[in-house]
Amino acid sequence: MPQPPAPSAQVTAAEISRIAGVTRATVSNWRRRHDDFPAPSGGTDSSPLYDLESVRAWLASRGHVSAANPSEELRTTLRLRAQSGGGNASEGLLLLVLAAAGRTPEELTAATELPDAELVAHAQRDAATAADAVPAADPVRFETGDAAALRALYACVRDESGQAALGVLAERELEDSAASGAYLTPAPLADLLARLIPGSPAGVLDPACGGGTLLAAAARRGAGALYGQDNLPVQALRSAVSLMLTAPEAEVTVRAADSLRADAFPDLLADAVLCNPPYGVRDWGHDELAYDPRWAYGVPARAESELAWVQHALAHLTPGGHAALLLPPATAGRASGRRVRAELVRSGALRAVIALPVGASVPLHIGLQVWVLQRPEPGGPERKSVLFVDTAADATTGTATAVGRGATAVASRTRGGSRSASLDWEGITVHALGAWQAFTENPDTFEGVPGVAHAVGVVDLLDDVVDLTPARLVRASRAEVDPAELSAEVDAARRGLVGAAKSLARTAGREGWSAAGATAREWRTATASDLARGGALTLLRTVPEGARGRADGDGSDGGGKRPDTARAVLTGSDIARGSGPTGDPAELRGETAPVIAAGDVLVRAVASGDGSMARVAGEEDAGALLGPHVHLFRPDAKRLDAWFLAGFLGAEENIAGASTGSTVLTVSPGRLRVPLLPLEEQRRYGEAFRHVHALRAKARRATLLAEETARLLAGGLTGGQLLPSRETTAVRGRGGDSSH
């Protein structure tokens, strides 16, 4: 009996834009202007789906070859595989990434060229080999229908990296498992938690390891034994594979189980614990764990799962060892947790509570906190105070006149309507670490920073509420600010604001453009990959040591040098803020980083939040190391103008068309497009883009100074250090104030 034809694969308009290497707006134009554009074959009126083969045929008839990068090809192939009823070999694909990462580019190319049946058998052998390195991995079995996904995975590992392929698989797995609450910890936040652990701990545990971000941060700081546990098997497996790729020298042990109910490491005492546990879980095992020996500081209430995680972390520390946990703000003040909080403070186990700005991590609408704990040592020193730091105090307004006084956070809406935040992570890290390190050096003499950091005595904390909210406790220290000093600071900020406003007005007054005519100008374009192949520019990036020599697939080169601790690192946040290099070279451990030269064009690798996406490196950037989330374009000055290149590479539509991902939009540098114009015309555009850059920089400085001046004034007036002018009252009175 003849078999019915297999259902045709369908793609969205967004996927068509990525396949063709154009913006979504271009696809919308094609649909309206070309009668022969394929009609929707499924979906809804608002979200139509199109037959993939019909779309490819239509694109081919117009000379559009696929511009999708290997990650996007893998992402699309996995979606089509799930659409056709496949998707039962997910664990095998994760194991295959680990196996493929150990192959040479030539071996991976040979695998992609095998016939389907041979490819499936080859991949099954590879994955089975990797399964030996991952404890408790199930037997792997691929089918002929998996061939397209296997081919795309091998190509992605070959052309990008094992981590890139792993990231695509993780996106898919979390969607398929409907795992609510499973989110990645942002890399800068993971680094902050790792750096809050004093010294260089040898063994580190994360009992809710997710994708392994926190353990990877610990490995970058020298941890040699990494222990992880996660309730989701796919997360545990992904964490194990990811850590084996990023920290090949470390001993990696990851288990899949509920850490509170089924502790996989009951006898483990680690030097440090890092954890971003699930929040607000009422069914965490309160009844069956009522007599658990881990509750040395009191049995957590049913509503206090976070305090159960805190005590779980302390139970796994060696005496004197430290833990850093990311917790919701309610943990610091809920009435149901008062007794446990009191005992943590009284015993000296709680060392610091650091408030983060809104948007630091999911959930983005609240300001999370970092709790730093230390397991008391028998006969150890008495701990008389707890440190409280409020990095959120200045993070929503920024700082322009006081270095280290906070961070800049601007809430914004990204495509799709999801809320995100652009934070000055370097500023937040310096802010938190500076206070923590000063406090740990000598807690008894720590003076604090008014309005920012304050050490509170244990006796003062043990009241009827035991509220450990940093904003409340730090705010009380603001009264210590000297009125004369604050007045002088306000005056300096005001003078700076006036000067910045005048400079902005002069820059904004220049007219360097004119209308193009009745219609917008059009031009031929080339991708950055094409320009790189033609020698017009070179693409460079910072890569893990293990990925050296691997082709990037979009024309980029991992060439560079091992980190020099005397050199600063230019980060994506530096580009967004318009600052000089502020990154720590210690964070590039195990990576090869190119050295930036004046005239290089720098583009942020993650398209999120506000701020510039691209800029031209100046003399002040020359000699710095390239950060891991920045792409470097080195143009041939005889063929490309640097400012022309930066202006078009950083254009909003260009970035959108070259970005992939859902919550995190990653820019594929080789897919960015550049108009093909004569050098003289490029220079005219370049001069215009240079002016735009100056305008943006001066506007940013004026905004920060205005916010800083307003913050200082408001704080001084409410804190009692500043008094309103009598002249102001008189003027309002003459103006007919209704209160008179």
C-alpha cells in the first residue's frame, strides 16, 4: 500500500528573513509587491507559515542563496524535525556535540558528506563514545529522519563551536520540556558571584546548576573540581557537556535529581557554593524534610524554599568556606523567615547582602539580591557585623561625577515586547567587590560609603523583624554625609551639566545632511563575510583556547594573543556606554584575545538594551584586548572607510537582520551587510556618522550629568544636608502660588 507523502516543512516570515539574509521588513515587502511570492500554507493570519521548499525555489529564482549561519541552520532544522514528529533523540544530540568538538574540521566535513544511513550510524558511534564521559547517560539511538539535524549539528560545531551548537540545543530543549523557571544566569552576574568568593577555591558546588553558567565562571577563576546537580535531566546533561567543553582540565561531576529531596552529594564539603535556585516554590519537601540535619539554623517555613537552599549551601561548605546565592528580595524581610534569618545573623553565617538593580536577571521586574555566606569555624573569630550594599541606588540614574558610585540601567523594550535591561556590569561589579573586599579585610574598622555600603552590627539587626533589606539599612547611613561636602559636589555636578548642555547644543546645531529626493536611495550590498573573503576587511574575535585554528564559518579569525594582565579589556558594555576599556583581563583566562588597533571597528555581539552597537576604536582603545562579546572588523583603509563601515554595521535594521535567538539576540558578524560605494563617497558618509557618534556621546554625557545632579539634590534635600533657597520661595510667591 503506498505511503502518504511526508508533510512539507513550514517556516515563518522571520525564518525566511534569516535564510535569505535580509530584514523582516524586506520579506513583508516581497509579500506585498510580488504576486508569485509563495502563499501561506498554514499558521494564522497574524502568524502565517510558508512551505519551505516553495520559499527556497522562489529565492533561488531571484538569485538569493541561503545566508543563514550554521547556528541558524541548526535551529531551523531542529524546528522542522520537531514539526515532522521527530525529536526523541535530544540527549543523543547533546552527547554528539561533545564528541564532535573533539574532531578536526576535516573529520567533521567528511561526516556531513556521508549518505543519510551512514551518517546516522557514524553519529550514533560518536555519541556513544561521548556517553562514557557523562555519568548516567542513556543509550543513544538516532534514526534516518534525524540525518538533516545531524548534518547541521556537525557543520555548526565545525564552523562555529561546540558551545554554539549547545546553545541552540538548549533553546530547543527548554521549549520542548516546558520548563518554567529555567533561565540562564547572565554571564556578568555569574562572574560577580564567582568573584565574591575569596581566594581560589579548588572545589565548587552548584546544587541548581541549570546550564552550568556559575560553574563555568568558577572554572575561569581556577576551580579544578566542579560539582553540579539539577532537577531537569536535560539541564544536567547540558551542564556536564558545556563544562567539559569550556573547562577540559577540570574534574566535572553533574547529577540529575532534586537537590533538596535527593541530594546527590550528601557527603561533599566544597570550598565554595554558587547557586541561583528556583524561587517561590512551595512544594519543595517541607513535610518530608522536617527533621533533615541540614536545618542547623531552623526549619524553613513552607513559604521559605529560598532559606532551605541557603542552609543546603552552608551544609556543603568546609568550615570557613563561602557561598554566594542569588535570591529574591522577599527572602530578606518575609515574616515567615524571621527566625532562620535571626539565627543566620547571630551565628555569623550571613556575611553580606548585596542589592542588584532591576533587570539584572530573570525575573526582570524585581531587584534581586546576592547573599554571601560563610560557614562558621569552630573556635573561629566572632563576627560582629553584616555588610549591606545597594548597587541599585544609582543604577537607575547612572553616574557622571563620582567614579564607582553605581551603574547605569535603562529599561527598554526589545523586539517581541519582552522587557530587558542594559546595565553597567563593570560598574556594578566594582561597586560590590570594592565594598566586600574592604569589609573582609577588616570588618571592625570598615567605614562604608554613605548611601551605598554600610556595615550593621549584629545586635542592631536582631529586632522583632530582622529585616535584611539593603536599601533600608544603607539609606540610614546617608545622614552621615557632610553638608558642605555634598553642597560642593552638587555645585560641581551643576557646572558640569551646564557645560555639557552647551556642548550638546553646538553639536546638534550643525546641519550635515539633505533629503535624498522623492524616494530613498538604494544600493548594492555585500555581507561582511564576502568582504572578508575579498580582503577588504578582517574579522577577529576572542575565542577559547581549545577553539584555536577552527574556522568561524562567517569569515572571522580567532587570531590573537593570550591575555596580558597589564592590558585592559574592551567589553560590549564599554561600547554601549561609550567608555574606554574597563574589563578585567583575568576574565579571559584560557582565551585568545586580539589586540585592538586604532581604526578597528568594534561591534557588540549581543543586541540587547540601549546604547551604541558599534564604534571606531580610537587611540585610547589601542592596545586593549578584545572582550569575548565583541566582534572586531579591521578594514583595509585603501578600500573601506572605518566610520562608514561602523555606521552601516551598527544600523538598527542591519543588526536586526543579522541577529538570532529569542530572549538573547546574538549578532552573526558575517551576515551584516555593507553598501558597495566608492571610497570618496564612503568618506562623506563616514564624516556624517562621526558626527552622529559625537552627538550621541554628548547627549549621553548631558543626560548622565542631569540625572546625577538631580539625584544629589534630591538626596541632599530629603537627607537634611541641603536647604531650599529663600529666593526660590519668594519668586514662587510673586508668581501667584495658589497656596498663598
